[in-house]
Amino acid sequence: MMTNHSQTKKLLAPSLEARDLCMQFGHNIALDKLNFKVNKGEIFCLLGQNGAGKTTTINIFLGLLNPTSGIALINDESVLNHKNVSQQLAYIPEVVQLYGNLSGIENLNFFSRLAGQQYSISQLESLLSQANLQKGAHHQALSKYSKGMRQKVGIAIAVAKDASFILMDEPTSGLDPKA
């Protein structure tokens, strides 16, 4: 069977999918048959009260938890068997843990290199600016940053990784409404 280029491209588009995902901690059901599919470039939000399973879902996709049942997929492959989960996903936790003695640009450079990316100083500055971190802070020690400023560096780190998907846990935590 022959397929045209656009059909092939569509079949190969990266996706993140939950199929009947369940997670139980003792008698507490954190997830009960969660289903969704997100394609690269789409924005998808999990909204719910505390304890609704949002962070649990993220932790399953990151491979930190094994679901009680169901399956979490990246590009139609189970995250449990996926050898390149860390290359496909970038993660921004609620509390971004960075090195306070390094500047924003030094943190970004360090974590980008860990992810196998190498950027020039001007490219790093551009990534921080895209995350709305004021230019005057780029070269200041992170210990002087507010929580929102640290969050912006975390966002820049996730974008710099150039992963197919960015998972964010409470991404607006510490950010002002404009940011």
C-alpha cells in the first residue's frame, strides 16, 4: 500500500496519550480511567481540585510511577518501555529547583547541556527573554530571584530542551497575571 507524504507525516506526528489510566494508592483512587490524546503543538490542561490526580498523571508520564492499570503512551509506545522518555518530555515542576549561586543564564546553560543542547550566550539570553525574564536579571545570581523569576528560568530550560512535549505542574505558581 502506498501513502502520500502528508499521510506519512500525520502518522509520525508525536503524541502523548492516556488510555484508561488508573492509579490507586491503597484505598484512595487518584485516577479512574483517564483518557486523552495530545498531539505535538497542542495545548492541553488538566484542571481539578487538590488531590484530583494531576501530578500523579504527570509522574506516570515521566516514568516515576507505574499505573495500577491502563497505559501512558508517547508516540504509541508505553512510557514503561520507552527508552527515550527523557528526550521526548521536558518538565517544569511547581517548585523549580535551580542553583542559587549560579545566574539565570548559567543555570539555563548548565541544564541545556545536560539535555544535550548547546547554545551561544545570545541564544541563551533570547530564551530567557522569551520566558519574560527581564534582561537585567539574566546574569544575576538566582539567590536574588523571586519565585516567579525562578519559574521563568524553569520555563526557558524546558523550551531549550527542544522536547516534543512540555509537562508543567502548576506552571503559573509564583507568576504575576501579566507573565
